[in-house]
Amino acid sequence: MNQVLILKADTCSGKSTQTIQYLCDANFADEKKIICTQPHKLATLSLAARVAEEYGWKIGEEVAFQVAGDQPTTSNGTKIKFVTDALFLNEYQNSPTLEQYSVVIVDEAHERGVDTDIVLALMKQCLRKSKDLKLIVMSGTLGTCLIYDYFASDFTCETLEVGGADEDEIDLALTDLNKQLEYDRSYIGLPLHGKLSEKEIARIFEAMPNKRKIIFSTNVAESSVAIDGIKYVVESGMVKEQMWDEKRKITVVKFQKTTKNSVEQRRGRAGRTSDGKCYHLYTVETYEAMEECSRAEILCALPAITILKLKSLNIDRIESFEWLQSPPISNLQDANQLLIWLNAVDSRGELTQLGRNMARLDIDPKLTAMLYKAQELDCLLYALVLAGMLTVSRNIWLISEDQDFRVMFSRARAAFSHESGDHITLINIYLKWSFYCAKNTKKRQQHEWCKNNCINGNALQMAHEFITEKAKQMGYEIEILDSEDLNDNVINHLFKCITAGHFMNLAVSNGPMKPGYKIISTFSQTTEESVVARTFHTSTLSLNDQNPTYVLFNELLNLHGTNYLAVLSSIDLNWLKSVSEDWYKAVNGASLHTISHESFTFENIGAGLLQVIVGKHSCHVNKLEDITQATIGIDDKKSNLTIYSRPANLNKAKKIVQEIIQKEKQKSLLETEEMTIVGRTRILMGAGGVSQMILFAGEYLRITIEKLPSRITEERIKTLCEPFGEIRKIDFIRKGEHSSCVAVTYAKVEQAHSAFCGLNGYIEQGREIVSTGNGRIIFEKDNSARDAHKLFRRLGYECRYEHLTNLPKLKVTYYLLESNRKAFVNFQSSDDAQNVCGQIHRPETFKIIKNKQNHRASLLLEGFSKDDDDEDLRSRFEDCDGFVGVQVLRGRKEQIFARPASAEEDIKAMFNPYTSFQRDTISFNRKIFNGKVEAFVEFLESAELKQAVEEMNGKKDIIGRGKVRLSESVQQRSDEIKTKKENEYVVYFQHLDLSLDKYDLIKILKENQLYDDVKNAVVYRQKMKNENSTAAMTNKADSDVEFALASLRSMFLSTAGLFRSIPDYQISSHTPDGTVTALILFNDPIDVTT
């Protein structure tokens, strides 16, 4: 046995959860523990929870974990332990020989962190001291040669590469073989199993000179056939068996190890007439661990059909029957109970007529019950078809990994599928096939039909033979029917038949909170362990993404430790009332609805209201689910919100969501919209288009507060703003990592004014709330505006020049450096980031980084194509829940970028071929972050602008490094365009000093002979002095107004005799920026001129 194993397996292959379980099942944890190391704390916790769940154990008992910052969860009964790499070093320190462990697993070795490398080095020392200790190094992407060379010089070491899970069915193997050797006529591939026709079996033994037979066989070849000429045997050491699970009281199809006797039989197929060789696809140790011989079928399966046969032979005392190996008494009791529920045996233990029919047909009693119910309801032909198809249901579909085949496969399944599920779908397949074969008798045509529909023709032929045989036994004459004859009335009868036979195969949906179904135990009084199973991937329900509440299934498959329901259909719970009353009571049928999930849909809420409730990118859904204790489903197209919950909780959840909807509706009734009438005068429109008030220049209801702390809450904003008046709405305009920006809308103008003045200068969590002073000067001529811009820049003003036109504008984005092939993909939470990990495939790697301040998380994605830019990754992740944004890294950390001197000429060179391109309109965003340059250009013709976008957007090597991105810039609002002249040349100002107004700017222009072309000048002096309180601010402002009014009167009175009339004076309230407007009213017009 090797002391070191290097295991390489694909991501999501199950190596992290299953390998340790295989070791535990192989008794490696009986006397000592198994320990598994992980690079990350999150993986350590989640894997421990997963393994414990699959075993049905509790965390802290049989399965334990230890991570930094938490107390270790271990007990005397611990068998499996998960630790971080760092904590494993403590284990080694305490015990350098690791005597309490039998196996050490080092997982995710490809990450090659420092701690991981140390662990591997220490293990090399430890293995020299402890010869019984085993080491497994696991990875999904690591090149195994390095690790192998490291250990192989000192220890027996083996490398094992495991691909993703695939199908082992015979017909799949034949399909793959035929595809790979399509043009090679030197071989022939043949199937061998117990359901072949006589003609097909004869081909196995037929001499075929100059051809190599490649036979794919089930375990039937072990003893039932002896084929001359077999030179090589390749056997897997596995067998598929249908077994009765005594503990959980259910029949399961399992794939498990075969026995030594079976291996000898398989080996014996080769070398009968010449030398031969057998290849066993497993280790000697695996062989030694196998059972000597197979258990008798009577010991493995539920002996229902056996009891029927014995009773039909008048052997009624089954318990005292002299078995060669007696089945467990519990199995006999379970089988007898099953037959009573099926009405095959009466309360005295005697066969009923149905029981005698079951014994005669010699098939699964459930199928017989279905057939005789169909005979009663006059739909026997369809039931026979279904019974035949159920016997081959595992092999109906051809499977291939080829992408084109998958597309064809999906279309074929959709063509045959029925909304109820798989049972009617199977009938559809057979009826269409048989109808086609009746009209097209040539084998080649029939083969082509099957191939084009991705259907295994051999399986259909076997189903046909079963149907013919059982129809003959039941004395029924078969006729050909078209699938169109399968109407709703027939389907309704068929489901009554299916229920009559398979009512014990009942499963109830876990709802969307957990995948799959809970199987209702027929023997609920004797077992407390529930079985959970998923829908098998070939199911029609899986194809149509359906999750009905109640289903009946044909069989339970167990593949690699996971349970799957095969062939299932939705049913009405009321149908179960017509079956055995004893069974219905045993499963507490009247209360089945209480363990299922029910749903309620709020329909057509409205797109806007729905987004308010669930948040952008559904970021509020997790919070809503916590409040309602239910699962929330969203349908954006229909504006529907659906609640999935246990029935006992559904009304409570509905009430909570209804209250939230009503609350948001009330808010929407209070929402208003400003519409410009003329100049800066606006009308405030409320719900239903009702006008509420007129807002004049300088009046407003909404204030914007910037540079707030990033962690500030809506409740805190209410606390800050409510003292100034009634708040109608609070909007988070931006919530970044370092700061937030919030808009607060008040009910009245005075309240908004008071809040603006009162909050200026307020210190919130160490940050000063301020409003900046801005302004603009509009010129008629370009040269004057450019000269003024240069002048103010020279004088130290923060300003920019812009040429305003009505022309279509194009935004150009390009990068100065190539991507580092690293990017931050930002999400609302770590759960959102975790959910998208399944979209990441080799050679890409990822790491989740959590932001402790705002609880958001980022996915550090590495290894993607160097050609992918921010837009490529954004389009890849933008539909994921909680997606915030993406940033591709370029250059060094904190690298400072400057716009290239040739940038403007490079832009011109790009667009010179377009005749309507305006060469003099190029402007740039001054900030260059992460090497991203943003430029804006204008075109005379929008059609030519769109042409430029189509021809160059996303193309490489046009400008900068990587792809260039072109997008039509957001157009100005229509009301602004209407009021604006054809061309305006504007100088914009930011962060103006409090002491400045527009007259100070005009004075500077006049002093420099630049005022003649000025059309308008505006200064928004928004920042006022910070007073201790709102009251003090208001009192001071009022006194200032009174003083100003007195000064104004004094000025006009001092000019006695100049005016014919005595003027009247009116001064309005100050605006938040401190501006006061005065009206001087004269009775004589001449006084105005004076």
C-alpha cells in the first residue's frame, strides 16, 4: 500500500467531501482520526458541515473542526477533523509523530500558500517516523509532477487523476466508441446484457473473420455466457444492484464493489481458447477488501414477489419455510405489509385474485397493480406501454458529452415531454416510435429516427418485447395507436393506474429552500430517518425547471452517495385517498400538506415597486427572507413576487410582505416630480398628475448630502434630518467603500431650506457635512471662453471649459496598460460572491475577500483571458444576485497615470475617416484611475456615430492597450435642449470661496477685457457659516434681512427730491446660499427710469 497518494480531480468532483468519507467507510477512522487541512477558514467550516450532514452526524462529535479565533469542536468520539493549514502546524507541534491520526489529507495544494508548503515539508519528516501514517495531497489544478518528485524519493507514492462524473451505461460506451472509431471497419462494438433479443445474443457468438469484437457487458457475462475468442477483459470491479435498505425501508439501486468470486468469473472470460489478459481497474488492496462471494438476492431485495410465488404454491407459512439462507424477519414482514397495502394478500394472509395475477405475471407487484387497474379503467394498452418503458427507463436516452449532441438532446426531450412529468413522456416516446415503425419498416429508417431523436432503439425494442409478452399473458390484443390519441381523459385514467401501483413511492418537495424531495416512508412507524433525493438530470421536470409539490417516482438511484429520483410525475394529493386506507393512515396522509411547501404570488406589483421592495440586483431578498422565514422568488418580466413557505407560516409571511408592499405604495403616493415651466420656475406634480405647488427660482424640496460615512444608516439620516420637518423620501444615491451620498426630500420648501442651513458644517462620525459652491459663465464665442478658462486657471480657480452643442456625443474609453489578469468583482455580500463560484472554470482561480466595514465582499478573480476587460467581466456577472461592479487591475498598486500628450491626436486619428466627426469638440475626463482614459467626441450625424460604435466597439489595437469601448453618451434632457441656443461655450467653476459672487468673477473678466462676449454668469454660493443651532441661524438671518431693509430705505430717502413718488420696499426670505432679492415699487414710471 502506498504511503503517499497524490489525487488530482476536477473542481466540483466531490474530492473534498467524498474522499474523507471513503476513508472513513474503509475503517481508517475506527482506531485513529482522519484529519484534513484547508487553506481557508470558510472552506474548513463549510466542509465540516457538509460531511456531517451527509453522514447524519453532529458537528463537534464524529465530525469536528478547528479554525483560528474559535474554540476547537472535538469530542472523544471524533473520527474526522477539518483544520486550517495554520492550525495543523499547532497539531504537529503538540505531537510531531501525529500518532492520533491514521491519514492526513492536504487539500487545495495548488494554492501554495506558505502554510501549505510548510505542512507538506513537515509531513515528509513525519512520514519517516510514522510508517503507518498515510498522506493524501489533493488538488483540482496542480501539476502533480512537482509533488510526486518531492515525495517519491523517500516513500511509495502514487498519482491518481480523476475526471468529472460520467455515465457507465453500455449504450453510452458504444456510442462513444462508434464516434471515436467512426471510419475504422476493423472492429465491431456489441452490447451484452440480460435483455437482449435472441437475434442480438446470436451476434455475440457469431464468428467474424478479420474483425475485432469489442463487447460491452453487464455482470451477466460472469457466468451466463462463455464466448470463444475473448483475448482481453477490462473490468471495473463495480456492480449495479437493486437492494432493500433495511434501515430506511426503501428500495435503492446502488453502484457498489463486486465480490472476489465475481472478479474470478470476469477474469475467466479471457483465455478460453488462446492466451488472454485481464485488466482490473482498481488496486490489490481494494480486491482484498471485497467480500468473498455475493449475497443471495433474497438477502438484499424485498422478497415481495417471492412471497407471492410461495403462496401461489400453497406455502403460506413463509416464516417457517426452510430457506437456504433465510432473509431477515423484518424484510419478510415489510414485504408482507407491502402486499397487503397493494391488495395482493388479505388480512388472513391469503392471496387475492390480484395477488394470483401478480404471481403469474412475475414482475414487480407495483406494475401488476397498475396494469389490472388499467384493465378496469379501459386503458390497458397505454398502461402496458408505460410498464414496458419503465423496465428500460434508465437506458432510453443516448448520452454524449459533445456540445452539438447536447443541443439536439435538449430539443428531442422537449419534443416528447409532457407537463405532468416522465410517465406520460415515456408513453409519448413509445407511441411515436411504434407509429413511425409501422409506416417505415426498414431497419435503417427506424435506426435513423432513433438517432435523430437521441433515443436508444435497443431499449425501445426491449420495451416492445415486454409489452407483447405481458399483453399475451393478460389475453390482450395489441393495436397501433398514435400519440395524438393520448387525450386528457386517458391521461387522467392513467394517473389513477400509476397511483394504484406506485402510491408508496411518494415524495414531497423540500421547496426551493433545499434541493430535491423528501421521500415519505411507507413504514413511518418503524423508521425516523428521512430520505432526501434530487430529480435525476434526464427527467422532464428537470428539463422544464419544474418543482411540483407532490410526485410519484419509479425508483431511487444512489450514485456516488447521492440519491436521485428516476421517472417521476406530479400528482394530486387527493388521488391517494383512493388507495389503501391502512397505508394512508400509516403515512398520516391527512397531514401531508403540512410538510410540503406552499406558495403565494403577489402578481403584477409593478417594475418600480418590485425593485424598491427587493432592491437593485435583488440585494434586499436575503433580508426579506429572514423577516418572513420563507423563500422569495422574483419574476422581473411579470413583476411578480412569490413566497414559498410551510403552510403554517405562509399566512404570516404573506401578511409581512403585504404590509411592506402597502408601505412602499404609500411612499409612492407621496413621491413627486418637478416639471419646469419657464426658466427656473417648476411645478411639483404628485400622484395621478395632480399639481401640488409652484417652486420658484431658489426654492427646492430635495437636498443632497455628500461625503457621509460609508456605514451610515437610513435610521441615522432620519435622526439627523427629521428635526427640520416632514421627510417624504430618503434615497441613497451612492454608497461606496469610503463615503455615501444621500438625497433627502422634504414636504415643504421652508423645511428643506432649514435642513440645508442647519446641517452645513455638522460633524457626523468625524466627517463634516458641507455643501460646495459652484458656478458657470456662458460665452457667445469660443475664443473668449477658452481665454477666460486659461485666465481663471492661472489665477488658481478650479474650473473647466466645455463646448455645449446639441450634437450627438460619443464616449470613448481605453486603457494605457494591459490587464494584470486580475480583477475585483464586487458583491453586496459574501454569500452573493460565494454563489457565483460555480461560474468560474479552469484556468481561472478565485479568492473571496470580505470587507469588514460594510460587510460587502469581492471576488478576486485571476487567470482570465488577458483580452477580457471590465466590460467583458461586467456582462459575465451583472445578472448575478448582489452584483455591484467590477474592476480589472492594471499596472502597479497606487500607480499614478497621466494622460498621454498624443491622446487628442490619437482620438482624431480614430475618427478622421468619419466625415461628420467634429475634430474640435474632443474633451477628456481629467481623472485617470487604474489607467482608464475617458474622452468625449461629437458628430454631426447620429447615424455615423452609431456606425463608428458598430465598427470599433470592443476591438483591439485601435488605441491604447487592449480593447476600446465606445458608447453613445447620455443625451441632455429635452427641456434643456429646447432652451439652449445652438452653441454655448461654458466655463464651469467648483469649490468657489464663500466670499465670492458672480460680480467678483465679472470684475475679473472686465479687468482683462473678456466680458464683452459673456451671455450669463451664475454662482451658487451654497456653503454658509456653521452656527451652533438652527434657531441661532434663523434668528441671525432674520436680523440680517431687517438690517438690509433699513439700509435700503435709507439709501433711497437720502436722495430727497429726486423721485416723484415715495417707494415701497419688499425683501424676500434669503435662499440657502445667502442671496436676498429686493423689490422697489414706484407709483410713477418715470421714477423707475430715474
